[in-house]
Amino acid sequence: MLTDYHNHLENGTLTLEYLKKFTDKASEKGIEHFGISEHAYHFYQTANILSNPWVDERRYYDMDDYVALFEEAWKKNIDVKMSIEMDYTPGKHEEMGSFIRSYDFDYVIGSIHWVEDFGIDLSEFKTEWDTRDLHDTYRKYFDQVVTLAESNLFDILGHFDLVKIFNYVPQEKEFLIEQYERATDAIAESKTCIEISTAGLRKPVKEMYPHEELLKMCYKKGIPIVLSSDAHFPEHVGFAYDKAVEFARSVGYTQLMTFEKGKRREVELG
């Protein structure tokens, strides 16, 4: 069985016609558990959680329209799960929790795209990597992974080590292992799963999330996984899944986690 839980409609429209392009591709790829998890910052209802000039220019959806789209899909027997990808925002646990509880999500992804005012994966911010302390940025990024897990607000941690996206990676293995260890310790004590995301293969880093060393730690500590392509276009659904399955099996995984209305269940990895 295969999952693809991390996908976005933001480059198209909140219409059934556009949604079906994703679900049809999922069916074509043999993906049995498929979900849409639009970026939460696009919605007016999250203005009290994350606000900065880059985000505020891109806040143009209403959650009522989003929910209505899924209800329309379900009435037509389209098998798709409703989710959200929320930017984990330190100091906003109460607001994030209130938003999450307000909707009947099948699962919720928590991701880290911002280290203070630095959009770590955004091309508009790429040159800032040359002016920032690399170790400080990594340490602060993994600080957020720890507190994200401790919050127990999220079902899935998105693209675990996104911080490597532009190939700015500390060379000291001991430093990286320290960050990996404390992050996986926190996740193992939470309800949070991680995703094997093939999106990194489409990015400058040219490797999946998470790094092999990090995935090995997750397996040893009993942290469940899902598979995700982080598709922003229908053609990316299920991208490089043969490699994702091989990667998961190479460290010992034989099962995936699935979700429905917040409840999780393990299934055999396809």
C-alpha cells in the first residue's frame, strides 16, 4: 500500500476539476491513500498565527471554500483526505491548536519553513544563507523540530530536514548527529510521524528528506513513516516512489501509517 499525503492545489484553483487531476494521477500511480494538505498561511483564518510580508501577500483563501471542496468531492465518491500543512510557529501553540480543532481534518502536517524572519526554503531568501551563521540556523531549526514534536499538535512532520534544501550543510558530522538525535528523541515521545518525501530530489539538494542517517535513527526509535511527493502540480504526484519505497526498505521499514479523521492505522508498505 502507498500513501501520498503532502500535496498542494495552490498553483491551480480550489475546484473539483483541478482536484481530480491530482486524484486521477494518484489512482494511476497505485496510491491508495491520497490527501491534499494546502499551506495554512494561504487562509484568512490563520492570520493570527503566522504573519509577515511574504506570507501576507499570499493569504487569499477561505477555509469555508476549502472544506466545501472536499465535501463536494466526497459526495461524488472521490477518495481524498482533507489536511493542512501548517507552518509551525513558536509561541503560537494555543492559536495553532484552536485552528486545528476547528476543522475535521483527516491528519495535520506541521512543517518548519521559517527560522525567525528567515524563509529557509524560499528562493527570495537564498542569498541570506551566505550572510547567516550556518550552525546557528541549523540549531534553531532543530530547536523548532523538538518543540513541534513536544506540542503533539501534528500527525506528520513535513520534510524533516528541509533546512538542507540549498546544500548549505555543516561539515561536522558530530554537530549534525547531535541535532538529529535530539529531534528524533522528541518525535519518538510524541504522536508525530515523519514523511519520506521525494520532493528533495526536485530541489538543489537532489536527495530525499530525510537524510539516510536521520531515517535510520527514526527506524531505530520506532518512529512511523508515510510517503509523500509534496506535489505542487498534478504531474508530481507519486514522483520517484520506486526510490522512496527502496529507501524505506533499505533501513528496515515494512509498514506505513495511514490516517482517517485523526485516527491512525498501520498498513504494509507497498
